[in-house]
Amino acid sequence: IPRATNIVLSSKSRQLKPAPGGHTYLHGQGTVDRAAGLNATGFTYRCEFEPVGGKLVGVQTELVQ
């Protein structure tokens, strides 16, 4: 979303879960203003991290309609 502002990640929705290959998933929810003057839209996210060093290896997001 090119003009997105006010991205807020909900601390209450965060969860760590095992991922394939010994990696870790961080799941959660958030809101984003897609453009100035529009109402906030909800989204979900999943980040994948390597266990050693915590390197981010993947991110997926999906808007909640």
C-alpha cells in the first residue's frame, strides 16, 4: 500500500509458534490507514525468523475485509 500511514501492531495478538526447519513464526494482527482520510483497515501478519541470530527470512500480510 504505497500511501500507508499509522501502522499499528497489536501487542495482545502476538504469538510465537514453531515453523519448519527449526525457524520461528511470529503471528499477529494490526491496523493501517491506507491513505490520509480513510478509516483504518485491519490486517494479519506472519514473520519467519531463523533461530540463531533472529534473522528475518519471510513476511506475509493479509488485509482483513
